[in-house]
Amino acid sequence: MIVIDGSEGEGGGQVVRNSCALSLVTGQPFRITNARGKRQKPGLMRQHVTAIEAACAIGGAVCEGVAVGASDFTFTPGRVTPGEYHFAVGTAGSTGLVFQTLLMPLLLAGGPSRLVLEGGTHNMLAPPFDFMAKAFVPVVRRMGAQIEMRLVRHGFYPRGGGRIEVDIGPGTLAPVDCLDRGALRSVSGTALFAALAHNIAEREIVTARKLLPDWPEDAFAVRQLPDEQGPGNVLLLEAVFEHATEIVTGFGKLGVSAESLAKTAAHRMAGFLASDAFAGPYLADQLLLPFALAGSGSFTTVKPSQHALTARDIIERFTGQRWVFEQQSNGCHLVRRKRDA
């Protein structure tokens, strides 16, 4: 059994999600101690419990010690069964994080599957639906996957109530090289809000426009959602390249002004645009798992985050593969599998 200290590396929920996915794919059981040991509230939260329980449901796995607040648990995988599955995360727990846990095992299960996930679709500290559908999934499709995602209803913190649907076709993952993002084709900035004052979204757009002066005026928009989907607010900045898409998100929350939220998001987008990297820091985190399951391939990214380095270490524990980040002359990092000498 693989034993993992959940406080090592970034010390968060990614260790849990990647371990469940890799366990189901490789058939190796694991035990995690000190789950989310570096978080302000250590232990499993509702969304992590749902992800583990969902992994058990699709993979005939047996879990011991899984509960909200638990720090130690074991996971013994069975056989992944493709099919139709419906999971409710509860309140605004992230549907995207549950999707991350289940996608690779179902994709490689040998038959079609359909996922319905209810909960949060636009959460702090989690990839929003737009990022998953436009930045991450298209790369996995290039590797041979059949994946279609639909956002049925937005769900914001703390209420949740969102719904996404995912169709996953059977297939394998082929290695690809994603070194060049190509020419910039379009940009956009959209402030979504529900059951909040209209001027919050307007102030976000005004600030983003000032900090991204090269973007055309008609690239920015405010979109009001039905009140029953709120309260909630998110600013989405999107850059579409020939071969890749980057989405930077700012989440509205109490105590953070619209101007501050937009300033942080705009600076992050400007930093990515100034680089030559294919993948931003959050996309790099997520690409490591499918690339490892493909057995090879490469991509370029910005300076690796602690999340990415932790994902790399978990992958090595389950597969024996060592993935390296090699800084290039242009400041980007080349991510590739290190071959044995």
C-alpha cells in the first residue's frame, strides 16, 4: 500500500484527488495521513469527501476513515465501471474538483459515461467551469479523448445549486507536444453577477480595461444572471490562441473591492500574455495527470507552482514516472518525462 503524508508539498486537496484517480487507473491502494495538513482548516472538507465517495462509486473501491474533518483514510480500488453517475457536492463545494477526480478513470474505463455534478461551478480556490471546458478539456481532446461539457446552471459560494453535465467517450490517451500556443486570436473580459448590485460588475470591467489597454473596448461585457442563481460574482478574462486558451478568474467575496479583484486578475493575465508559455500555472497543474497516463508528451509553462510540483510527486509514487520542469532561454519551463539513463 502506498502511504502518503498529505501535509507534504502544497498540502491540500489535490493530493487526495490525484491519489484517487491514479489509484483507480493503476489498481494500487493507498493511505493518506495528515490530509490537507497545510490548510487553515486541516482534514477533509465536504467536497473532498464527495470526490472520494464518487471515486468509490465508479470504481468499486473500499474506503475507511472517510468523513468530513478526517485526516487519515485508506482507499482500496476495485474495477472502474463506465455508466451514468449523479453526484451532489452539497452547497457550493466544487463540481470542478470532483470532475478532476473522476475524468481520467472513466475516460480509460472502456465504455461511455455520463456525469451529472451539482454544487458550486464558480468557487474560490477551484477551477471554474469555463476554465475546465475551454482551457483544460480541449488539450485532453487533442490526446484522443471524447469529452463534452455543459453548464446547466451557475452555482456560486456559499449557496451552490449549480449543475454541470459531462459526456465521456471511451478511448485512450496519446502523447502530444504542446510547445507553442500560436498566435493570439481573440480576448474577452466578462463580469458575471447574480443578486448583487450592477455597479460591482461595471467597476470590475472599468478597472480591467484600464490595466489591459491593448484589448478592444468591445471585448468587455457585463452579464447578469437570474437572481435565484446568486448571490455571486466572477470576473473571467479569456485569451484565445491558435493552439491554447488561458482563462484568469477573479472571484467576488466580502471584504475585497471590485477594483482590487479586477486588478489582481488583470495583472495575472498580463503576466501570462508577456510570456511565451503554452500553459498557465493552473493548467499546468491539471495537464500533468493526463500526460503521465499517456506515458509521454511535453508542454511549456510558466514557473511551476507548488501544486504542480506536488502533482508530479504523487504521479511518481503511483507510476514510477519522473516529470521534470526545465527552464528555457525564454523564461518558460519545458515539462517532460525524464527517461532512465
